[in-house]
Amino acid sequence: MRIFDISLSISPELPVWPGDPPVELERVESMDQGAHANVSHLSAGVHTGTHVDAPHHFLNDGRTVEQMPLDVLTGPCYVVQLPDGIEAITAEALEGTSIPEGINRILFGTSNSRFWSRGETQFQENFVAVTEDGARWLVERGIQLVGIDYLSVAPYGDSVPTHTVLLQAGVVVVEGLDLSDVPRGFYDLYCLPLKLLGADGAPARAVLIQK
């Protein structure tokens, strides 16, 4: 059994979506300074690093993160590693990708993962994402969970259509994955978001298990 940690490490250097709160992580009590224990303070947006989007993020419908289905967030999945030449995950690109039948959880590894492997600290606008027609392609094939290796499943500057198609269909969206060291293939996914009552998303720890 091999475990792949596909979560991003949360730190003040981690890039965030433009306009979102930056990550603040500081030691407020220190044993080095005489305290009985080390205690840290964390401040960050709910869409920081590896995270899930609740439907309420774009649909404003009250379906918040604590209601998200754990039976979809855990289970068998398939990792697709797309070639560098693919600049957008369109329906046409998906037609040309061999995705096994019967898969309902899919994670897309793209050239985005290089941002993480080389330690980029600045937000990148030119990331690979799923277009609206690509989202419809996934919904039509019964996909229940979609993961992507940058901070949004949708293209920069055009966030609404892709999110709306996926979230209206009840697809769970996982963003900010690091798939740079994960070969294409079948895995068991465990992705558990923080249970933040009433929130439109939540950071998550996500791992893949290869048996």
C-alpha cells in the first residue's frame, strides 16, 4: 500500500485567489519565551490551499459545507495526467482522453502541478481548468467528484459557468490538489473538509491510497 499526500501545505507563502484573505499563521505563545505550551493562531479564507467548494459558493442556495456527502468525498477514483499541450479541459480534450467506464470520481493532473513542485508563491492566472462544455461532458457521464491541481476548477476570469454546471448537478468540487508525483491510474481517495457550519467551502486534507 502506498499513500500519496495530495494536499498543499498551508503557510503565509501559499498563493491565494486574488481578493481572498491571505494566510496568517503565527505563534502566539512560545515555550522558548517561557510559555507552558506552544500555541499558534491561524487566519485564512475557506478556499485556501486544498479545499472543497460547497454548492452555496456559487448557487447561494443554503447547501453549505457541513452538508457535503462524505460517501462521495471518499472512495475509488481515477487520476488523469493530461499532457502539457492541453491548455484547457474542454469536451474535445476529454473525448481524446481515455477515461475508464464506470468512474465517478476523477482528479485532473495537468501542467498546473509544476507550480507546486517548483514552489511558486505568486498566484498564476494562466492555469489549466475545466471549461463550461467540459463540465457538461463530465456531468453527462455521471461524474460525482471532480478534482483539479490549481485553486479553481474554472478558468481565471470565467468562474461562474463551470462552477454552476458542476454544482447544480451535485458534483463535489475539490480544488488546490498537488498531483505532481501521482502517476495516472486507480486509487482510493480520502478527502475530508473541515466541518465549518454554514460555510461555502472548507480546507481539506486529501490523500490517495494505491493498493
